[in-house]
Amino acid sequence: MDLGITGKTALVLGGGGGLGSAIAVALAREGANVALADIDEVALAATMEAVARFRGGAASRVGPVGSRPGRGKSGCSRSDAGK
């Protein structure tokens, strides 16, 4: 299947396991460059290995994404939630 994403870059949050990992591998298989973020370092490393089989590597970040003081876990404040 050609999704037309060869050479495009995709960011997968929660890419360390479950659905996020499956999405990351599928994107890599289709030729996308994949950047991953997850709080689980071990799971993230496993997904990185799987992605590398198709793309030769990926970028990753371990830790929470979008959390800032005064904001909720998603990084949205009350004023911008739902927009």
C-alpha cells in the first residue's frame, strides 16, 4: 500500500507500546521518518529497534510531553482546551 508518506516525518506520542508502537512501525514500513516520545524508556527502545528495521533509525525522547506548570497533563490550559 502506498500512502504517499515516503520521506515525510511523523511524530508518534506514546510510541513505546500498544497502538503507538504499531503506528510507528507501520509509518516506518511505509517510508516515513519517525520521531517517538514516551515515558517508558524500555518500551520506547523496543519500538526504536522495530522502526530501525525499516528506516535505519528514529529520533526519540523519554519523558512527559506537553506538561508545564499551571497546565493539565495534556499541556492544555482551561482557556485553550477544546479549541
